Amino acid sequence: MRQWGWLLGTLTMLLVLVFLLVGFGFDTSTPTKRSLRSDSGRHYRVKMVNTSDSIVLDNGLVQLTFSNPAGDVIGIRYGGIDNLLEIHNKPTNRGYCDLNWNNLGEKSSIFERVLGTEFRVITATEDQIEISFTRTYNVSLP
């Protein structure tokens, strides 16, 4: 209970994994590591752009945009579509992590948005980028 960072880190790793698998496809008969190339032979490299309010991951096929430091998914760009998420929603209501929990013996549940307070890069190579959004759990909360 000290930190919810593991939850945000795990969800972020899953998003990055989906981000990478979209280009590679998921086929157990293919090697686990291969270059991502277009039909023209161009090699796609994973790039990251970090601004004060957003993080953009781009592999040439898919572009993911996260709010910084909260970690909300505010944009998914693919196949010429600028944003696959609902653009009429506020950026904080397009893709986010939440918890729905209750205390033992209570019937009412508590809904809590998980907002990161810190962003950091775990790994950054031309083939892979792993990012993490964390926050420290406040034990004084119910």
C-alpha cells in the first residue's frame, strides 16, 4: 500500500508492449526479435518526444500521446487518423487508469483515478522505449 506506482508502471508497460506489437504482429512462428520495416524497406525506429505537458511515443506506424506527469492516454494516431480516441472528450477523459475498491464489510465502493505525479524513462533505445508514471500512496487516505 505504500505506492501505487507498480500499477501505473505495469499498465504503462502493457501499453508500450501493445505499441510495439502493433508493428510486429503477434505470431509465434516469427522470431522474437526482428526489424520493423515498411514495404519500401525503411527501418522504423521508436522515438520519444517529451514536453512539459505530454510524452509522445512514435514507431512510424503508431503514435501514442500521454499526459505528463499523470500518464493519461490522450492520443492514439494510426493509419492516417489523427486520434482514435474520442476527441470530443477532454484529454483527461480519453484513456486513464482507475481503481474501484471498497473496505472490508462496506457495500459502497470507492472510485479513484490513478494520476501519476512523476514521469521517468526506464529504457530508451531505437527498438524499445519503456516509460513509467508513478505516484506515492498517501497512507492517511481512507
